[in-house]
Amino acid sequence: MGAKKAVLPHLSVQQVSWRKMLEATPLRNMAASVYREKNGLVVLTVPLQHPWWQFPPITWVIKLDTERKVRLDEIGTELWEQSDGSRTVEEIIEAFSVRYALTFHEARLSVTGHLKQLIQRSVLVIQQNIE
Amino acid sequence: MIGNLITVSPGMQLYIWRHFQIQVPDHWEMLFYGKNAQAGKCTFADRYQHRLEFTWSVVPGKPDFTRMLDDYLAEFRRDDEVTEVAKIILGAWSGFTARLGEVLTSRVGRFFPQDRCLVELVFLWPEQRDVQLERRVMESVREESLTPEGNWRWRAFGMDLYASAECELDQCTVQAGLARMTFASMKQRQRVEIFERMGLVSQWLHRPVQEWLTLRRPLGVTVRQDVLETAQEMEVSHLIGDQLAEGWRRLLFKRTSFDSRAWMNKHDGRLYCQTITGSTVPVTRRLFGWEEC
């Protein structure tokens, strides 16, 4: 690629912030039942909502799962334990970065990636601080 | 191979990217990066938001900064939302500060003749402008020199490394607990230098480093030497071997060198790995890490 004409590249700057996400609080799904394995890892059984069309005689033919089992790995278990409503995402990231000697943003990537998966599997929900 | 002594101000940390040094507050991290040496951008962020953009662009010659800034300011002044406009001049840097809506920014530019590179810094001030910090960052931007051994120094993502000037940054991967920079030669296809820094080691490394290094070698590598060395007070696993060359050279059963070293850094608990292939001379690179400058 050749040299370009000399112009300062851009005028508008986006103020990108993830502060709201850090201030949110993850909470456990209280409807899930918890089983702890011998190695300390947590297995959750999450009840699933029935779709509106699930009634006999359809259910005689189509059997839908009524619950989902989610087995958490070590990090998942740790995050689930910390998601008791007393800590914000930022505090969880902070603790994670200290425990695994990661920088804040390295820990943020890992923690938010795991939290996203746990939310998708209905293990956790996020409570946004509306103040 | 020890880099030039650079004084890092207290509370600041040094990054070296695309042959430019820059010092930013030690709680800022580089989140985005550009690989293209002709034009690109790196973004630094604090815990909550982006704070600094470092943009470079190779230009034909020294630009007319006065005209450029006047154009810039004229464009800004046309907009009613823009307030608090003031010029900034510091040494070879010139620019201005302005508030656009809720966003207060400082933008400064400077031409670096060695590389014919125009560098722009854009600071984002979420609360109020910190003139001292702005000045410290601007004063810290310098061109990095090639070492006598013909290597460029790079310092980012917890790695402080020297890559051969024959190679360009080809790939960069930054994930949770993994930073990997791959440098490849544009002229010599076999010549590749890979630097890796791995975290969360207790989660995935369940065997000795030497065994891990041997198992992860690419297919087709024949190990000629497998040794444990001590360097910089660290135990280093070292594999030396060769592999079949790529392309038409493979048909002639040509082989190319393979050199891989891995070590646990006792200071930060990370696993570091350096792999250099296709080198025609023995590799005598210093172990890389996040060293004091």
C-alpha cells in the first residue's frame, strides 16, 4: 500500500463505555435445583417453560423436555457461587483477576464470556442498576 | 539483547507498537490494535471506557499542520454543538481540544520523519481534561530504533519481545489468558516467529512444560534436540528440530529449521512460548516477558 495524503484521520469520536454492564448484578435462577458433585462442581437442573401448544393430545406424540441439566466447570461453579446478588459484575471480575493473576480486561473477557453462557442456559439473570 | 534504556514515568507503563513507544497510565490497557504498518489504530481503555486512540499513517512528506488544523477547526466551528475549542501546541505536537456534545476530547498530531509517519492521539476525557497526563503521554511518544542485531522491539499484552526486522506482524490474537503475536517474512515463506503468553495455566496445563511443548509441535517436525536449560533464572524447555519445507521445496525434500522454547515465568505465573521457524542462523533471542524497562 502506498503513502496516503496527509490528513488527520477522523473528526468524530465515539465514547465507548461498558460501565453499565460492570455495575449490573448477576443473580441465580432460584427455580433451579442444585446438586454438588464430589469434586465440588455444581450441576443445576433448570425447569423449562412449557410452550402454549403443549397439551394433550400433542404431548402424547411430541415429548418435550421439562427441565435442562447444566453441569458447570470450575470457573462456571466459581461464578455461580459469587452470583448471590451481593456482588456486581465489576466486583466478580476484580476477584477473578486477583485469583488468576490476570489484568482487569483479560478477566473481563473471561468472566463476561462465561456469564453470557450461563445466562443463555437460564442459570443466571442480570439485574441492571437503574439509578 | 537488551533494549535501549527507557525511563518510564511513575504510574505509567510503556507500550511499543509499530516501532513507536508510548507511555500510558498503568491502569489503561490496549484493547484494539492495528497490524497494518502503513495505517492503523490502537485503542487504550481504562476499566470503564476508551480513553486514548493512537493512530498512524504513512504520508508522502511532512504535512502542513497549520493548514490542516485550521481546516479541522473550521469544520468544528461550523457545528453548534462544539464548544470549549482551544489550540494545543507542545514541541512538535499540535492540535486542539474541543467538546462535542458530552464528549470532551483532545486531538494532537505530529509528523515523524524517520518513518514518514503522521501520528494522531485522541484523548477522551470522561470528566475533565487532565493537561498533565496529556502532556506526559505526548512527550512519551518516540520512534523505536532497530537493534544492532536487526530486531524490532514490541511491547504489548504482557509481552516484551524482539522480532526480526525481516518479518512483519502477520497475526495477533488476544483472548482471555492468551496473547499471541505472529510475525512472518514476506520474502521467505518459511520464516515465522510466534510469541505466546498464556494465563489461567492451572486450568489447562496438567503435564510438565517439556512434555506439553513436545506434544504441541506441528505435524512433520522432527525433533533433533530436546533439552532443559536455565536462562534468566528460569527453567526453559527447548526443542530444536526441522520440518519439511513448504511449496515446491518440499518436492526436493528440503528441510527448514524449527526452534521452540517454553517456560513458566515465576514472577507472573504465565507460560511463555517462542517458536521460530525457517531461520538460517541459530536463534539467540532473549526470553521475553514484561520486563522492567
